[in-house]
Amino acid sequence: MPENFYSIGEVLAVLSEEFPDVTISKIRFLESQGLINPERTSAGYRKFTKSEVDRLRFILREQKDNFLPLRVIRDRLEGETSDGLLRPEDVTDPSMPRGIRVPSTGHPTHRLASQRVGSEQGAPVHDESSGKRGTRKRPERLTRDDMLEATGVTSEMLATLEKMKFVRPLMVGSEPYYDETDRDIVHLAGRLASFGIDSRLLMAWRLSAEREADVFEPLVRAVMSRRGADIAGNAGPRATTSTQDDALKLLDDLIVLGEELRTALLRNVTKGLRNEA
């Protein structure tokens, strides 16, 4: 019997009741950190097995209930037996899923996961175990029809979001092409619109994101500047690749931390509404 797969949107729907703060960006970040490893369709879309959804649920519960950092969660996931499964006693919460498949540090999939930070940036990856350099997967490309089908928004709403500079498609001749981040933005804007939030009100989110990026930029550029120093000092391609990966990882970490702080602050300032409900 063939195994059922979930799209990233279906995974979000499955998890949103227990984890209302989870977003597509959060799931993608956990993938970039090697904590989950969804398969891909021939068109490049993520597809999740039930065990991968259970693994994601475990990670989110550890963050929510035990306030564990990703490093500690990764260590717990790597506490495997010879058959590759978590020991039941390693799961502190009895409600946690059992039988989560986790590769050991020597397993090839673990090495691939460690290279996946920034894997959609199109830059080369260095595999220390083989001494070879590979090529990261190119970002996803979606046509306008792909975008409308994937997000469920109307062509009028997509045009409005483009006009407001929420998404900036790459124009190839007269044809627009979108990436995964564009798709996430349109999908989330569509969900907010379904609750009655007009597209014009979304500008508050865009301005907030731009201000947050202004805070992160000097920190990331400071790490990137070390790459320039490496090049000037002839430190070699391995050092410069490592510095580039450090900068990308820092940016990813800052984005997630900013997202979590923003969520906590929003919950704090809406306490009054919760008390009235």
C-alpha cells in the first residue's frame, strides 16, 4: 500500500491547532537546520511522510513545552539505537510520538543535512567527508498559474500584492516567475484576507519586516566582511565558504529569533483581548 504524503500547506493545517504560531517559514527553517528532511516531488515541492510530521511535532513540542534550543533537540533526536529509532526513555514527555527515525552522525543523510543550511541559495557546498564540492539545489520557480494554484488567491489579489511590493517576481520576457518565499507570502496574505484583513492593512507587516531587516543587516555584513578578509589573505576557498555559511546561518537564526520574539510580544499586548474572550 503506497504511503500517503502531505504538502507543506497540509502539514501546517495538521499542526496549527496544537501549534498556532507555526508558519511555513518556521518549517522551512527547521529543514535548513537539518532537523527534518522531507522528500521532494519531481517539480521540487516538499512532501512529508507521517513519520516526518511526527518528527516535526516532537521538535515543536520540545520548543513549546520544555523551551529547549534546537541544539539540544538535535542531540535528543540523535539518541538512537541500532535500529535507528529513538529509545522510549529518551522522550521525556509521554505524549511525544515514538518511532521517530533519526540518522546517526556518521549516516550519509546526517552529513547531507549538515550541508543543507542555505541549500536553496544556489551556492557550492563542501563535503568534508569526501573533500568534494557539490552544488546546492536551485530555488523553486513558479509561474503565475502555479502561484495561483498553490496559494488559492485570486489573480486580482496577486496583482495587488505585486503592486504593493510584497512580492517581486523575476521577469523573463513578459513572463513573471516566483520563488518559494513569494509563495509563502501570498499564501499567508490569502489566509489573513480570509479572516477579513484587507490587503492594504498588510502594509504594517511589510514595514515591520523592513525595519527588522535593517537591524539584522549590519550583523550579517560584519560576518560577511570576514569573507573579504579571507580572500585578501588568500585563506583559500574552504575558509571563504565556511564564512559564507556562517553568515547565512546567522541570518536564519536572527529571523527565527525575531519571529519568536515578535510572537511573544504580540501575545503579551493582546492579553486584554484574551481575558475578555
